[in-house]
Amino acid sequence: MGKILAVCVSTQKGTPKKNVGEARLVENHGLEGDAHAGNGPRQVSLLSHDKIQAFREKGAEVADGDFGENLVVEGFDLKSLPVGTRLKCGEVLLEITQIGKDCHSPCQIYHRMGDCIMPREGVFARVLRGGPVRVGDDLVMEPQKGNALKAAVITASDKCAAGLRDDKSGAAAKRILEENGYTVIAYRVLPDEEDQLAETLSAICDAGVADLIITTGGTGFSPRDRTPEATLRVIERQANGIIQAMLFHSLTVTPRAMLSRAVAGIRGETLIVNLPGSPKAVEENLSYSLGSLGHGLEILKGEVKECAPS
């Protein structure tokens, strides 16, 4: 069992967080009012109290929140906990999604001390269930329940990203994945911008937080349809058989399926699969392919051999 020693928030990125004593964690978002909250995999940041104390003993005058952490925790060596560990605080439930991070530029503490512990000791989590969190609250580790596959859903749509249209396709993909036992760790709606799509796909893959990324939209002939190009920039190995199988299946429904430019491929240990932007097409393709995709992911993770013995 651990204990929360600080609850820290900042209203602007690039500034130290302040210990506010208590705040509310919002499901799939983060701490209410915090500038770093959002629907990605790094919704809440945590640091172990003993790591901060060790840094202070080097002569650093640092307050809780100076490293950009939301929660300072006593009683756990957070860095040693595996991705997927769930931490419970009252009605709040967090799931660890990332250990450490890459800093794009040195922070104020690094400039002052020549070192910063957040890149190697910081732990990031998403909020599975929201609620209040306060200094002094107990934090307990929830027993792991099986080894569910983790997925992320990304919708590419200018109109959905601008709030001009509901994202029914991404919602359908998320529902089907969850109905089939997947844990959806991220659900994002992005504009049809190739660079932003590629950056988001790379970040999720390289963080190692998702076994499968399903994209919807941006696979057609419109000049703004750039999801396949973004995916090809990111993947290291193509998985053409997945797209071919879905195409053959879709052609039994409509001949216009031949107009899809979708691709699929692997980066690291994550599989990325492009789906069309139609909710009906998402339902048809994902429901048809998900069983085989699950087997492929088990092979990718090294949990089963590729071929059965003869």
C-alpha cells in the first residue's frame, strides 16, 4: 500500500506544477484543470517520493510538482511496476501506460542541476475511472486480471476533429474492440494531417502501450485522405494479407470497396490497421478480421508459435 503525498496541477505547459492538495481525476482525461491532461496514454504523471528526496539530498531545492509530476507517491517504487499495473485510490482507478519519457528540451531543473529524474523515474498512467484524489489518500495495487490485449483507436477526419460531425466510426471500432475483450487505452480524433497522424502513430507504438492501433478514415481518393501515407511512414514491416482479406470480404458487400487505399503494418510490437471512415465498413471489416488479428498479435508478442505442428 502507498500514500499520496502531493496532488499537483499547472494551468500552462512548460511551467512547474503546484501542490493543490486535492483535485478531481476525470476518466480518460487526467487531473481537472491540468494543462497536460488529455485523451492520450499519458494522462497522469507520477513520481516516487523517495526519488525526489534523493535528488534533494544532492543539494537541489525542488518542491513537489517541479518535475511536472501530478502525483507524488510514497510506498511504491513506481519505476519497477510493469506497464498495465492498476492503482486504486478510493473510487479512482489508474493504469500505468509508460515508464520514463524522452525530453525534447532540457527543463529548468536540468539547467540548474545538470540532471532531472523525470525522464528515467517518471511514470505515466491513464484514468480508467475518475473521482477525487487528496493528499493523504491511500493508493493500492489492484491484482492483475489476465493479460488482455490493448488497443488504440484513431479517427482521421477534419470535420470530426473540428466538432462538426460526430465520430461514429471511431466509436464503433472502440465498441467492437471492447466487446471482444480488448482494453482501449487511447481514443483520438485528429484532422487529416499526415504529419500529425504519423507522429501520433509513432508515439503510441514507441511507448509500447498498445498491441493494436485501429485507424478509421482518410483511406479514399480525396486529396486530404492521407492515413495510408502516414502509416507507411511509420511501419517497419507491411502486413498486406490483412488488407487483402478485408478487401475480398468487403467486395462481397459493395464493388466500391476496391476504392480503399488502406494499409496495415507493424512497428516494434504494435500492429497498425487502417479501416475506412464509414461506420458500416468499420463494423464489417473489424468484426470479420478481429479473430485472426488476435492470433497475429499473440505471434507478434511471442506468446504462440506461428504455425501449428504438422
